Amino acid sequence: MLRIKEAIQRRRMIQEMTDDWYEEEILPLPQLLSLPSRKFSIPEQPGNEDTLAYFAQGLSARMSKLQKRALRITWKRLSEAPRTSGRGMIAIMEKVFEKMNDAMDIMPIFYKSAFLSCVEDKRRGASTHSRTITTVRDHAHLLIDFIDDLLDLMFDIPLEHKSLDIATIGRIHAKLEPMGFHRSLWNFFGESFAEVMFNQECVRAYPHAPSAWSMLSIVTTNALDAASRIPKGALQARSKCASRNSSLSDFKRTARIAIMHPILPGINEEQPDLKKKKGGNVFKCCKSRQF
């Protein structure tokens, strides 16, 4: 009886999401025809949105029409707060990083990054709007905005705000290597993200939704992993800088020892030999006087 009830509820959910899809596709159609040509807003770094658009086109080419529709429908369903039992998208996205922390202890990276960013913002006198993204809540907001922009570009909807592309996100995280970040964390991120999405009821219920979210997770994590690779030239420059700093520290250490313990030639080195000779002569003299 419970299985029959669950099947009925699942079927009703699928029908509701499908009806919402057709209402969204059919009703706004006359308005979409009158819209001007697609234009992107100007980002801080030119070409960011174009790069994200190319990535969205590549992801769209890998998916079928049913998978793309499943992505859009399930994401819209999750974005509606009353239908997610009051959890909201922020709480759902935060679970991704919680699962990552369960697999690998990533919180020290957030703590170190937040501390250094706070010091840097205070030194610069940065305003609230220019603060860096450091906390788990910040990353949850960023993940939601990224998926929103990605789905909009996949369905040819113009963006109305600045967005981060894959290459920018990869470069930013590559700089966190001294704080403990490494590229293998992208794999854990993809696995955690897919697992969290699979646990959502609407994703499990709607046809083609699990495969669509799995494809999005795999393609995105592969792109982030490739974008966070440090070029060989940068690695060589970093190693040269490290060796130069180590040699400079060795020189400073040697100079400090020389200042604290000076070596005076003719006194510190030859004095022990002179003492030995004098001691030997005194012993011989005393011995000769006894006889």
C-alpha cells in the first residue's frame, strides 16, 4: 500500500513539473519573439561570460533534449522554497561541502583563507561589496549563481549580472595550494554534488534527471580540474624563487653565526696548540728538576 501511495505521489510530482515546463515554454513565447538580440553585460575581466557561454554550449551538446529539460525542471522545483520543506537552495548546496568535509577535512582551508582575506581586506580598506568568497555560505551562493547562469545560457537566456566562468574559478583555487588545496578535491566536489542532487526527491522521480545531473557534475569537475592546473613555467619560476629564498636564508644564517661567534685567526685556532706546547715544556722542566 505504501509503495502504491509513493508511486501516485511521484507520478503527481512529475505531472506538476511537466505542466510547469509547458507553461514556461508556451506562454512567454510571444514575448520572447519581441526581445532584442542577446547581449552580455560587461564583466570585470572581458570574455568571462563568453567563456561560460562556450562551456554551456559544450555541455548542451553532450545532453539530449530530455536531459536538458529534466535539468531545468528539477532545478526550478528545487529553487521554490515552499516545495523544499523550508530548506531552501542554500541549505542544499551547503550539504555538498559538508559531505566533502566528511570525506576530507577541508575546513582548515576555509579558516586559513578567511583569516588571510580578512587581514587583506582590512589592509586595503575594502568595502563590503568587494570582499572575497571564503566561507561555506559564500561558496553555496556562488554554486547557486553558477548553475543559474549555466542553465540560462544553455536555454539562450541573456545574463543580467556578472558571472564567474570555469577558468576564473580554477585560477582562483589554484592560488590556494599553499593553504592545503589540491586538485584532487575537485573529484570529491563532483561526487558530493552528485550525491546531494540524487538525494532530492524531484531528481529521483523525474525521468532523465539523475543522468543529466551526473553529466553536469562530471563535465564541470573535469573543466575545473583542468583550469586549476598550474603551468610549467609558473612551477619553474616558483621553484627558482624558493631556491633563491632558501639560499638567501642560508647566507643570513651564516652571517648571523659569524657575528655572534667571530673567528679570529691566530688566536682561536693557534692558541690551543700553544697551550699544549707550553704545558709540555713546563712538565719537562719540572721533571728535569726532580732528577
